[in-house]
Amino acid sequence: MPKYTRTVNKNLLSSLIKFNGYSLTAIGKMLDPPLTVSVVSRICNPGHPHKPEKRILEIAKIFHVPDAILFPYVEVQDSGSESQEKSKHIGDR
């Protein structure tokens, strides 16, 4: 069964931040409880693996955009089964 995680639609989020005249500091202050700019930056960074669901929903609500559009789900590659599959065929020639 595939596993999913959240990423961020960085172009859309950046556009929304600029359009609304916000900064990461301002967004952090709007959250409950408020977050520092570094924590907001990590949530808004597509490379950061852990994105708290509560914060995702709060940020999406600020911009009035569905959370699945702003922070879409992506399938996580499970490397365990691939490496096991390769190891089965080592002795076959």
C-alpha cells in the first residue's frame, strides 16, 4: 500500500504571500500559537519532510485555499521492497 506525505506548492504559496503583502513573520504571528519565522520557513519548504497537519490547515485557511492544493499529497518511495527484490536475484545467472 502506498504511503503519502505532504509537500508544498511553493510557487502558489510564494505568490499568495506576495499578493497579500505578508511575510513569513506575519504568517507565524497569525498562527495559534504563534511560530517563529524559522519554523514557518521549514513548513513552507518542499524539502522539509515533516509538516504538522494542524499548521498546514491553519496556513491554508489564512489564504482561503484548500489545503490539498497548497500542500498536496505525494507518494513516498518505499526503498525497502526494491532492495529486497534486487537481493533475491544475486545468485541467479
